[in-house]
Amino acid sequence: MANPLIAIVGRPNVGKSTFFNRVAGRKISITEDRPGVTRDRLYADSEWRGKAFSMVDTGGIEIRSEDTMWREIKKQAEVAVETAQVILFFVDGREGLTTSDYDVADMLRKSKKPVILVVNKIDEYSEEKVFEFYSLGLGEPFPVSSEHGTGIGDVLDEAVSWFEKGENEEDDSVKIAVVGKPNAGKSSLVNKLLGFERSIVTDIAGTTRDALDTKFTYDGKNYTIIDTAGIRKKSKVEDDIEYYSVMRAFDAVRRADVCLLVVDSSDGLTEQDTKIIGYVHEQGKPSVIVMNKWDLIEKDTNTINKFESKLKEDLKFMDYFKSIYISAKTGQRTEKILSLVDEVVSHANYRVATGTLNDVISDAVRANEPPSYNGRRLKVYYASQVAVAPPTIVLFVNSTDLLHFSYERFLENTLRKSFDFSGTPIKILTREKKKD
């Protein structure tokens, strides 16, 4: 059973994200004193009084607005409400009741879910400050100050009291980060994989500002897909909001089990794509290069081979890459992505038997002796795989200074020829061991 979900909703700028960050214990949601900053749903796991739960922060709801973005935000908030067990409805105690609050209250009442009315920005409590909110017809208001942390415990006590009894299971899902430049088609791909419209998709670059986690099951396996903001060059990051979004996308890579690197085929692999892929490589994450918008490419019988050759040229530093050519818009080949994800994750978690590993390394050293430096030659006494994800091999040697990069590369290529580590980096470490 997945963690119970608490949805945090309300009109813009009532302090939802500040509450979310305080309960999550880290700065996850973008907080900025202007409306419309948190535009998509954002998730975090937390615990209160021994009860684990997940929270979803939503963009501010402006029900009467005809603006395209506000309509999309409302749609996303409705999905959050639909999937939540408990709803925290935030209103602004300083500003008082507004027409928008009544509109949101009506929407939440129709959900038939438990709704806890949270009156935020109450720095000093008095009955007069919360009395008017009884008119929303949602029961007793809970006064809090998210900024100062007062009253939050009472809200969480009430929220967890609505959870059904039962133990929460560990999250065994494969976490997939979907990364790439803005407008490469990441959100469209996420929606296609999930089978329903989950991320805001418009033609405006940079629509997805936060990293969004959505759990789903496919063919009996559990996955969590993380849709991230498009990663721009630093010179293109024009304000603090987008800067934090880029940092969050990098954080998504760090906590993922596997990365889908979405590239616009019509643009080809750009310098920025290469930098993003390089970051994934440095983090030791298995990955799949997803060449999107393949439907827009004029093709002949050799087109994919030409693209593959270009990828091999541009990605020499990670020639282990796996690639797939798709169209998120038409669905072409998207059904093969999850099987590729499973494949590269299994390669990243593959463990070589110690005896077999030493046989392969010994044969390689005998066939191609390390070069000597100043009359000294590298000696490899023993090899051991000490970790997976990524596969990490420790070589016990006479001197760590004698392992040249080119010879390390040779050993890595040998390992890749002997074992299928496609789609995942390999780490080779050295430790000095004096021979008896």
C-alpha cells in the first residue's frame, strides 16, 4: 500500500509552499512572494507521529480566470485532489476571505474528501482573525503560521487521523528522471508513458518549473517518473525562479535510478544536451538517450545509422549509451521505453562473481601489459566488485599512481566486452596493496 496522500490547495499566494517546505524538512517547493510560482504538482514524503505520508503541493487555483495557464493549473490541482486521501485548504488570515476562497471551497466540497481548513499567516492568534472563515462551511478553521511554524502540529494531527489503518510499504519503485532542454518533449513523453495528462503541456518553453514525481505500475512493476524543468544554459537562466528549477532538475538526476535524456531529433544533439548527458554520466546513473520528434525527420534506409554514428562521435566519453528513436506526439516506439529502462537498470545492478572478475582482469593484463613509467610498471594483484548502481570495481595494485587513464579505459572496455554493462557507467577505483 502506498503512503496516504495529502493535497495542499488554495488560491495563489496563501503560503501553501512555505507549509509544504516546513513539513518536508527541506526546501523543495519554490517559494516566492508572487502568485503563480508553483505551477505544477509537487510531491514529498514525510512522517508525523510515526505515520508516513506523502504531500502534494499545487499551484494556486483561480477558478474564474480564462487564462490558459491558470486553466491548466486548475486541472492539475483537480488531479491532486482526486488522488489525495486528505485535503488541506489554505486561506490567507491577513487578507481575509475572498471570492476565490468561496470558489475553491465549492470545488473541494464536491470532492467528498476530508477537507481541513488552514488559516495561514496568523502570527498572533485571536478568535476575530479566524471567525469569518467559518462561513466557508468546512468546519473548524486551524490557525497557523507556516513561516514561524506555529499551529502546524495541530493540522498534521487532524490530517493523519483520517488515514486508514495499515502499514506503509517501502518504496520499491524504479525512479525515472526525465531530463533535457526546454521544449524537447519531456512532458509529452511523461504523459504518453503514464497514459493520462499529468504534466502541463503547452508550446511555451519552460512550462514545467518543478521536478514532479508520479508513481505508476506497468506490467506488474512499480515505477516513479520524475518530470523536470528543461535545463537551459546558465546565460539563459534569467531569474531566480528558473535558477531554482534547474537546480531541482539536477537534484532529480541525483535521486533517480535511471535517466531518460530527451533530445529533439530535429535539432540534433546540441552542446547543451551533451552537458546534461555529461552530468548524468558523472552522477553514475544508467540512462537511455531518447531521440524525440522522430516523426519530423525526413528518412531513408540509412537515417538511424547516420544519427547513431553522430551520437557515437559526440558521446565518446560514454560510448556505453543506449538510444531509442521515438515520437511522444504520435506514440511511435514509446511502448519500448520501459523495457529499455528495465534493461539498463538491471545492467547497473549486475554483480560479477569475484572469481570470474579476476579471471577477466588477469587475462587482460597478460594480453596487454601496462606501460612502465620511470622503470616502474603497474601490477594488479586482485580485483573485487564492491558496489552496484553503478558497478564499481576496486583494483588492488602496487601503486595507484601507475594506472594511466588510457590503461583504465582499456580495462573498462575489456569488462564491457565480457559483461553486458550497456546503458550504465562503470567506476574503476584503485587501492594500494603491498605484495607479501
